[in-house]
Amino acid sequence: MTIDARTLLPIAERAVSIASEIIRTNAPGVITAKGDRDMATEVDYAVERAVREFLSRETARDRIPG
């Protein structure tokens, strides 16, 4: 199956908007270790969850891994 990148651009732009809104409207919150050297905040995890949920709904038929 070939995916036309032009159909994915609006979806990617919306994913960026979702992440941006979460980042702009929330304090970082608690910082936790994510692996040996990486740190992540509550906002990082919220962005990850929201974008994953959005992409799984919008690209379910395209089988984009991640």
C-alpha cells in the first residue's frame, strides 16, 4: 500500500497543533527519569499520549508504526 504524503500533511499539522496547545496551556509538572540520561515532564507524557491517540484514530487504515 502506498501512502500519499499529501493526505498526511493536514493530519501532521493537526498533531502539531494538539501538542502545541498542551505545551502552551500546562505547567511542566513533575520531572521524571526516562531512561539513563533522559528526563521527561508530565507535559511530555501528556503530549505523547494525545498525539498517539490522535494519530491512531486518523491513520488507522494507513498502518503507520509508532
